[in-house]
Amino acid sequence: MIHILSVVGARPNFMKVAALDAAFSKNRHIKHTIVHTGQHYDEKMSDIFFREMALPEPDVFMGLGGGSHAQQTANIMQAFESVLLGTSPHAPFNEPPDALLVVGDVNSTMACSLVASKLHIPIVHVEAGLRSGDRSMPEEINRIVTDALADVLYVSDPSGMAFLAQEGVPGEKIEFVGNVMIDSLHTYLPLAKKRPILEDWGLTEGAYILLTLHRPATVDSPDALALMAGVFEALDKAAPDRALVFPTHPRTKNNIERFNLSDRFAAIRSLRLHEPVGYLDFLKLQQAAAFIITDSGGIQEESTILGIPCLTLRPNTERPVTISHGTNELLPPDTPELAARVVKWVDAAARGAWKTARPIDGWDGAAAERIADDLVRRFSRA
Ligand code: UD1
Ligand code: UDP
């Protein structure tokens, strides 16, 4: 029996670890425990995912919350070290785990990897090898550091194999396994399709645009956020009857208020700002949308598998397969006449002039099972 300890902290971690936990619980050779750092803590950013998915309550909840990057990283490191050393009153085990498993690229991922590496606990990184090439993104720093420390690197986007090879990671540490986030999509889509969110929100299938924005580059300055308001105003003018549905991330909501943009957003008649929604409602909202505009990482992937046209308002992506094989296109926010360009893309999709997705290797619903089998092979004691 091997003991794998997984870390979750922020919204996109929950659907990935849910898929892994489901595969691990079917494998009699794996004992799985979960630590939640508390990086995300609102009901709609955390608890709801535990209720909606077959994700067990975490064995340890550290409840650490936000702060600057340094504060958040340091707080998580201190608390996680005492969990691993067994000095925390909440430590759920007497012996260190056989491996620490981290997913994605959030601060919790990097902070816990740093702690484990100094305690000589092997690190397994799921979603390794993603690179945007843009070190102004905090996630890119987290990816580089985590991959440099990891002992086992599970790759989801085919581009990751080349990036890791270029960085000199030995081949025996790397495995292309596919995408665990898409495992969860396959598992939960049938339930999501039954959700009454369209009726509840008065929406018609195929007649609205779904929006999500939360990257610091898009929402952390008044100018950047005003640019986004300009895009929504142009979409509103082009089609006043087409709803713009915007479940708003807390970072974005706070910044709209902080930069005195609330009145400007409220004046856009077709724009509907909502609280973030749970995973099932959000899958349904994606699947029934005419078009998606986002700066999210995971939503580029989900929209590709759902076959919904997606415009990512960023200059780059760490998920290039969503462009080469999927329905995703990039549009940098500093593009001249951004709003008019967005309206053109949306019109093109409405005319059916949008690429269709092709199958992607390993995005088949079985990535977590491949990871479970590989972990048992690597970590079982002789
Ligand atoms: C984090 C990740 C980002 C990921 C995103 C997913 C890092 C560096 N960033 O960004 O990669 O795409 O999560 O959503 O790890 N807040 C709340 N309630 C919550 C959570 C956050 O009010 O439940 C507010 C707080 O003011 C907090 C701020 O949002 O300070 C930012 O949260 P944080 O976790 O630091 O970064 P995100 O922008 O959520
Ligand atoms: N998501 C959700 N509710 C929302 C918005 C997103 O459940 O209101 C889900 C979405 O389906 C995907 C994940 O959250 O599975 C993406 O997380 P996010 O965009 O916050 O982070 P990123 O992927 O950019 O790191």
C-alpha cells in the first residue's frame, strides 16, 4: 500500500483532485489523504465543489486564505511543514507520505512542493510541463519551480513533453498521461446537463456569451479592467438582446469596486454579473453558451472538449493544444481596436465560421487511472 498525500487550495484544483481521488479509491494499492490549504475559502470558491463532486472532506484544512504572494506562500509553507513533520495537531498520519501530489500552478502547489523537497518527500506534479513563456504571470513561476523540484512529472498538453526535455528533465521522470480535468468533465457532464441554471437565470441555450476574467494582467489595473468594460459595451451595442453572463471571480468583483467601475459595468444592459457558480452549473453554462470569452486556463480546455468557440483574452497560452486541436483562439488585450475585434470574432462564430475541435490524445476520461497505475509501479516497496 502506498500513501499519496494531495494538496488542494484554489478552485481549479478541486476538479483535478476529484478525478484523482476517484481513481485512487478504486485502486487497492493506494491510500489517499488530502490537505486543503484554504487559499480559496468562499462557499462558492471551495465548499460547493466538495458537495457537488465525490471529493471527500480534506483530512487537514489549514484555512490560510489570501495575502500577498510572499505572505500566502510563506503561511502555506509554515503550516504545511508542521503537517508533514507531524507536529501539527491536525497531522493525519504518523509517517510521512510516500509522495506529495500537487496539481496545476497555483501558489499552494509551489509552496507545498518547496516544503516537501526540503523534507526529502518525493513530489508528483500533475499538469507538468505547461509553459506560457511569460514570466510576468505568477503561475509561470509556480510551474517552473514546481517542475524543477518534481520527481515525477505527469504531462497533460503534448507541448509539455518538449518543454521538459528542453529544460533537461530526465525522461524517466516524465509521463504523458493526458488531462485529469477532462476526466472530471466526462464524469460530471451528465449531471451538469440536468441543472436548471438556464431556466433559473432566464437564459436560452445558444443565445448568450459566457464571460470569466480573473488574471492579474486583465483585472488588476484600472486601465486593464476598463478595456474589458469597453469590450462588453461593444458586445452590448452589437446585440442588445444577447445576454452577457459573467460569474465574477472575487478578485475581479473587488477590483470593479476598488477602481470605481461599478457604475460603468451596471450601465451595460445585457451584462449580468453573478456570484461564481458551482462546477455543475458552470459546465452547463459552458455547454449551452454560444461563445465563451475568458482568461482562465481550465476553461480553454473545457470549452475545447465541449466544442464551444472560445476567445482567450491573453497574449499567450500554456495550453497550445487547445488552439491547434481545439476551439480556442488568442486575442491579446493590447490589440488595437480590441472591442471591435472581439465583436468580429463573435459574429464569425455566430455565422458558423469557427474551427471545430479534433480529438486530443489522453483527454479521454482515463488520465487519473493511468496516473494511479504509474504511481503504484513507481512507489510500491519491493
Ligand atoms: C488563484 C491562482 C490562479 C488561479 C485562480 C483560480 C495563484 C498565484 N493564483 O488566483 O492561478 O487561476 O486562483 O481561480 O495561486 N478571494 C476571495 N475569496 C476566495 C478566494 C479569493 O475573496 O475564496 C479574493 C481575496 O481578496 C484574495 C484574492 O481574491 O486575496 C485573490 O485570491 P488568490 O488565491 O490570491 O488569487 P486568485 O486571483 O484567486
Ligand atoms: N468554474 C466554476 N465556476 C465558475 C467559474 C469556473 O466551477 O464560476 C470552474 C471551471 O469549469 C473550471 C475551473 O473552475 O473547471 C477553472 O478555474 P479558474 O478559471 O478559476 O482557474 P484557472 O483554470 O484559470 O487556473
